[in-house]
Amino acid sequence: MDQVKQKTGYHHGDLRQQLVAATRALVEEKGPDLFSVSEACRAAGVSTAAPYRHFADRTEMLIAVALEGFGEMTASFETALAGHEPGSNDAITAVGTAYVDYAEANPGLFRMMFAGDHQSDALEEAGHGCYAVVLGQVARRMGRAEVDDAVMQAAFPLWTFVHGLAFLRIDGKAEFAKMQTEVRDLVGFATQRLMVRPG
Amino acid sequence: MDQVKQKTGYHHGDLRQQLVAATRALVEEKGPDLFSVSEACRAAGVSTAAPYRHFADRTEMLIAVALEGFGEMTASFETALAGHEPGSNDAITAVGTAYVDYAEANPGLFRMMFAGDHQSDALEEAGHGCYAVVLGQVARRMGRAEVDDAVMQAAFPLWTFVHGLAFLRIDGKAEFAKMQTEVRDLVGFATQRLMVRPG
DNA sequence: TGTACATCAGTGAACGCGCGTTCACTGATGTAC
DNA sequence: TGTACATCAGTGAACGCGCGTTCACTGATGTAC
């Protein structure tokens, strides 16, 4: 539609995106360490040399996938915020719940996004952009115009909690601990308890 | 001393333990997926066929390392409890801090211990034994003789918090979020806030 | 509209490599008499 | 104490395999005239 039309429609339509998709599926299936370029090529129906037209090396393919993940996660935060009063406990709980939901929907990708491997400036920036959504809500909650140290201090325990919940759930530890409480309720509880009282 | 004396003193002294140590070092260095039997053999100065006298396969070597980890973590909990009143906030905070400290001292091992891969009954049991220390403190805190559903409910948010803090720290996200607060203080804060009031 | 040319995405074969596991073996150690 | 034997931990060579990356190439597409 309009001008979009995928910039290049050469031989393959959009091999780069197909490779990213194949890589992502493999990251989910076996993790980033066991992902192989060759297997992604097989999935995309392409020779093993083809990716090198689009990526410098194996690592760049993984970074592309992680970047896609941060974009989606940020978007899911924005979506989750719709209909909640900015800076309310409800809004913060909605973002936290979206965080855990995203991890559960994309466990392999989530693990890779937050593991220290495979750095890049773009990735760092994407991570900051994502966290900025959370920080913005916490700042409002505290009645601050800017994200200052106090906001960072207040937001970190919340991140800690949802990050832990995400990992415990994708690793099956909620069952291990016989904990059936819904994610939203657990995150709501943590938001109430951990959030600094306003003013 | 006494009767201990390592049961077998054959060719190698104790190859099994040497292989476990080598495997553990490699898990730290490159992660469980990139660990290779061959490299562990090189480290132990032994042929690549030697491990198969002691382990059925590669996976069993990793499981042995994870088991060692759970044993150490459980012991570190017991040590941390010494000198604190059983069931006090202090005691619970000490265990939580020991959890995060263990993760930071053994990040690769910690990741492997809690990732869902490589199951085994012994591993499951070791995990339960470790968590039982936490549950015991929470039960006391709540004045219960047994670990019932209420105790499980109360303990889970604490586990969630320290688990999240462990991951954020080993992945360098505390720096990312400019959070310099000491682990003990963060865990203490979470214990106060998340712990159900007694009675 | 038709032709000549430039571009460059994707090919296919090859490279050197390290892997997990198996096998028949050997040789040091422990044991029975 | 000395000899014959059994055990079994560790050897060394081999197996079949898939990997990441390179290279000179080819052939479909886009562009200039």
C-alpha cells in the first residue's frame, strides 16, 4: 500500500526479513547458542552463502532478531497503557504484566534480549527506549517532569520483580512452587507494595 | 582423613571430579550449550573417550555440575542463616542476599541450574531441597509448623524478586539502570515490603 | 519500443574445523592362593 | 613372599556429521540511450 511495497523485490522478495524470521524461530526452538546459519538458510530455502549479502556474520543475524524483539516489546507496553490513567498503579501494573506476557510468548527471544552476549549500539539504544516507557510512568506516578535518580531508584525494584517473574515462569518454576496466581495479580501486588508512595 | 580417602585412587586419582570441575569452568566460560566434552577432556589431560567411564553422555556431565551447584547454594543458605533469629526479616533477607551473591559468583552455573533444560530426578530433588530452606524461614515467620499453601504464596514473591535481581545483576542491568544500591539493601527493602505481616 | 550494459542478490562447491560417541585395546592395580 | 589371574580406568584411532565463511560465478532485474 502507498509507497511501502518492500524496497527490493529482486529474486526473493525480501530475503533479509525471511532470514530474520527463520533465525528467530530457531532461537525459540534451540536458543541463540545452538542456532546455526545453515539451518536458517535451509528454512529460507536459500544457499548457505546468501545471508552474507545481508549480514556481516552469524552474530549480526542474532542482533537483528533481538532488535525486532525490543521493538515489539516497546510497542506492547504502549498498547498495554491504553485506557489507563498515566502514572497510576494500574498503568504500571499493565506495563509489568505486558513484560511478563511478552517473555512467556517469546521465551527464547526474551532470554537472548537480556543476556549480556551480542552487544551493539543499536541494541543498547533499543533497550533504553523500551525501559524509558516504564520510567516515564514511574516519573508521572511520582509527579516528576523528568526521569531523575529518584525515579530510577523507584523503578528498579519493579523491573527486578517482573524480570524475576518472567524467568520463573518461562522456566516452569511457577509450577515447581505450586503458584497458580495470575501474572496480573502478582504484578499488581508487587506494584502496590514496592512502589514509593506519591509525594 | 579417617576413612574418606577418595574411594578410587586408580590411574588418575579422581577423574570424575576433575571432569566435573573442568565442565563447570567451561560452563562459566561459554555456557552449557557451548561446553564441549572434548575441551573438558583437554583440560583434564585425558583422552576424549575417558569420560564415558563415568558419565553416560554429555548431558550427564552438565547435570553433575548443576547438582554440585544446588548443594553449594543450599549450604550457602545455611551459612547465611547463622546468627539471625529464625523466621525474622533479617534471616529471610540473609538467605535472599546469599541467593543473589551465589548467582553473581557463578553466573553461568546459576543460569544453567534454573534453565529448564537437562532434567533429572536428582536435580529436581536438589532444587526442592534448596527452596525448602527459604520456605522453612517463611513458615516460621508466619508462625506455621508446616509449609502449607499460605507459606508457598508468601514465599513466591520473594523468590521472584531475588531471582530477578540475580539475573539483572549478572547481565549488567544494574549498571544499565544506574542502580548502585547494595544487594543486601535491595533485598531487605523487598523483604519488608513483600512479606505478609505476621499473624 | 528495443538494445547494450551495469548491478548485485543468490549459487554451489570448497576450505578447515571441532564435535560426540564407538571400539578393540593395554596396562596399572587389586586379589586369591 | 611370590605368582597367576581378573578387573576396569583410560587410550588412540576412527566414524560420520554439521558448522561458519570464502570464492569465483551466473543470471535476473533495473537503467540509459
